[in-house]
Amino acid sequence: MSIVSSILSDLHDPFKDQLPAQPNTTEGQDFLRQLSNTEQPDPSQKGTRALWYPLAKVYPQKMKTRGKYPNGYPEGAVVHFTAGVDGTGALEQGIVNGFSYFLITRDGTVWQAAPLDEWGFHAGPSTYPGLGNGISPKLVGIEMCTAGIVDPQPVVAGQAPMFKQWYERDPRKYLSAAEVRYSVKKDNIHSGYYHIYTPAQEHSLVGLLLWLKSNNPGVFSFDHVLGHDEICVPPGRKVDPGAALTMSMPEFRAFLKTQGPV
């Protein structure tokens, strides 16, 4: 039994036996290592310091950017979730709101709508040691399509537990336990029920981050791959990625360092 599973066994939660527990570090790293052991693009074959990710689909309408990154390239990335919007609707919404970011949809498709030397808003009020205040001009945003925090519904005898997305009114579209992860408070993760990223999304996220590093290793740092929940001002304003990701953000950074150049 994992450490988190042991903790969950002590909680009075009607769903704890029917949900995947938040994996511990070893379990999470094994899972992501399996995902990342497939072929990824080699920047040496595409030209170094490329401004477009070779495995991304390019969105026909550019997202709004505000200027050039100080080093001509992002120093890291912020992992987000869309909290409801799936597919390219999340790009369209971002364009309307004046944002800019990568998007990874539920099937693992990566979308890019601006070159990598131009920054755009995605983080809002934010701060992080060594980066100062206002993170958007320094780190690129990566939005992951998922519902975010979900609400467990009253238990009905003989029926599987269901979880309501904040925007969903049709009970037939509520999420099943297989699509949800519960976590206690841990590192960046706020306790609660999260709509999980799909394996395809996590595979694409790892591949994108490894490429961003190898494409410009002198600028991009795994130490600056951060969760929105780690940088938001005030603290607690945002909860993404939380337990939507297989492991906590400190564990994820450590994992990335085992996969690519530091």
C-alpha cells in the first residue's frame, strides 16, 4: 500500500475505496517513465532553438502576445488546467480573453498558436523565488483540458459514485470514479477530487517539456516548470494542476531531470 493510500484509509470518505489514490513518488515516476519512453522529436533534426514545436498542430489564428521574452525564449513553463473547456474551444476562449499558451487536449494533441520567442498573458498575478513578480513574461503557459476540481454526489445505493463538474447540469454527463483522483494536501496539491489528465495528455506534456529543454538548454530550466498553484497571488487563488497530474509538481520536476539534460 502506498503512503497516500494508507492516509486515505484513515479518512472518513465514502468514495475512498472506489477512487485511484494519489500515487507516491515512485509509482508516479514509473507511470510517467512508461509514457515518456516513446520516441520524441529531436531538435538536432529540426534545427536548434526552433520557435515551433515539431509535434504541435499550429492553430490558424494567432493568440495575443505582448512582446519578446527577455532571453528570446521561455525560462520554463507553467502547467494549468482549463477547468472545463475542451478541444480548440480553449484556444478560442484564450484569444477572446487576450491570453497565449500551448494547449493539450484530452486525446494528447498539442496545439501551438504563437512562436516561442513571444510571451503572452496566462498566469495572472503571480510570483516565484528567483523569478520575481509577474510570471507570464518569463514562463510559457501549458493548458491541459480537464474539468479541474469536481464535486462528489450523494451516494445512491446500488449505483457507482459520480462526480459533478462545476459547469455540468446533466447528471448523465457527470464523471465516473475512473476519471477522478482524490488527494490529501501535499506539496502544491490542495486536497480534493480532481478530474485527472489522461495518459495521452501526460505523455504529450512530458514530450513537450523535454523538447522545450533540449531545444534551448541554456535558457529553459526544469527548476522553473511550475504549477499555477505554486505561483498564484494570493496563494490558493488557483488549484491547477493539483492532483490532475499523476504526481506533485516538486516530484514532477525531479522526474523530468531523470529524463533529459539538466
